[in-house]
Amino acid sequence: MTEAAPTTQPRPAGRSVPALARTTLLWPNGLQTTVDAGTDWLAAAQTAGCPIPTGCLGGSCGACEITVDGDTVRACVSGVPASAEPLTVEPWDDPAW
């Protein structure tokens, strides 16, 4: 008994493999980087030469908080969102510290 050769289905016309979403980040040290959406904030910051302080690495202590376009983000438990516009990253300033 012979086995049938596997068949391949042609890709429908007009369909392409989606590209990864890329986000441009503007850092407090003046650098601009572009990363894949979903990239860990801590890794993105390290690559940009702007390391973010950490504490618990679980999101509960708040030591890793940064401000991204006016919103406070806990960097140790968050990824860079997809954005068509550049995002401005600033250290979070807690007057109580």
C-alpha cells in the first residue's frame, strides 16, 4: 500500500504573515529605541541604558514604577504595549521616598 503524498494548501491571495508590532520608546536619557510589543519593560530599559530599580520583582512593592505617557506602570510585571505613536518613559517620582 502506498502512502499519499501530503498536500499543501496555497496561501489565500492577499494574506500575509502578520509582522510583530513594534513600539518606539523615548527614554529619560535622550535615547530612542524600538522594541517588539510585549517586550519586558526591564529588558527594554536595560537595553536603552536606563535601568529601572526593582525590589520584589512581583509587582507588590512599587520600586519599579515608571510613568509611560502619564500612566504609572509597574515595570517588573508589565510588557511594552503596541503603539503607533512613540511612548515617553519617565522615572516615577514618589515624594514619599
